[in-house]
Amino acid sequence: MAKQQKGAHPRSEGSTGRLQALADGVFAVAMTVLALGLPTGAGTGHPVSSVLRASGPHLLLYFIAMLALGAQWFGHRNTYEYVRRTDHPHTWLSLAMLAFLPLVPWTVSVLAQHITDPLALTVFNANLAIITELDAAAWWYATGPGHLVDQLPVRFVKVSTLLAAFPAVAFGIAIGFAWLWPPATLALDVALPLLPVTGLSYRIQYRFSK
């Protein structure tokens, strides 16, 4: 065991480099497995045209999930522009979030076979909600009790924390829609990642942090 530096906090775990590298790897694997899980119709004897038609729901969910994971990765990357170090609670909050990322391809496969089933939609959206909740919790801890960031304006921290928690709430609403009108759930799943993709979430952050 490496000798602890004098005066170091007993829960301090140093820089975030290894944690960021692990997160990038997990995101990359989850995104790759999404593509590998697309049906090919191998061994079925069906013509390519029928395979492509049958693959429509899976392809739709592939792009929805890629949008969601891309937005999540981009937000995760941006937080580390401010998080300068990690400690034990922050590391394990981050690892808990990463534990649910590789489940996304599985939830996509289940939903692709039962795209209008409320339970399948619930499982898919619940997994995304847990991912965003844990990521928001890690940011809340880093900017609050953990003191893992440099000095930031109070309004910036408050607004960014609310924006980080917003997707989890929205995915919860999507779960409710799943049991009322499934197409609305899929529409919300598409719309949510568009907030960071279009830059709207960052304009909101800037507008209300001044």
C-alpha cells in the first residue's frame, strides 16, 4: 500500500484521471454493444427486405439510446472541467452510475421486441433515470459536501444541480406516460437528449447563472 501523504484526508483518492478513463471506456463499450445487438436475420432464411422491415423498432431504439448515452457522456465530460479531485463517496457514486450503463443495450433489446409494452418502456426509462440520478448525485456531492471543485459561483452550482436532476425527473414522467400512451414516452425519450445536443441546456445554464 502506498504511503499516505502527511495531512491527507483519509478518504481522499487523488486525481480524477483514472475515473474519467474508466467512464470513457464503459460509455464506449455500451455504445458499441448497442450496434452489435442489432438483428441481422442470420440463419432465418428471410430475405433482406423483410429483415430490415422487422429491424425498424430496434434501429429506432438504437438511435434513441445513442442520443441518450451521447448526451449523458457529454454532460459527464463537462462536469470534469470543474471536478478536480475525487474521494471515496464520489468514486463510488460514479461507479454506481457506470454499473447501469452497460444495461442500456439489454433494455433496448427487450424494448425492441415489445415496443408498445408499458413494462418494457418502464424498464428502459427507469434504467436511464437511475443513470442520470446517480450522475446528478455525484455532481451534487462534488460541489457540496465533498468540496471537490474549485470555487464556483453559488448560482452556477444551484442551476447546474437542477439541470443535472431534470432528466431523471423527465424519465420518471416518461414512465408514467408509458402506462397511458406509449408513443408519448418514445417522443419524450427523443426530446430529452436534444436539450444538450442543441445547446439549449447550456444557454439556460448561462442565462440563469448570471
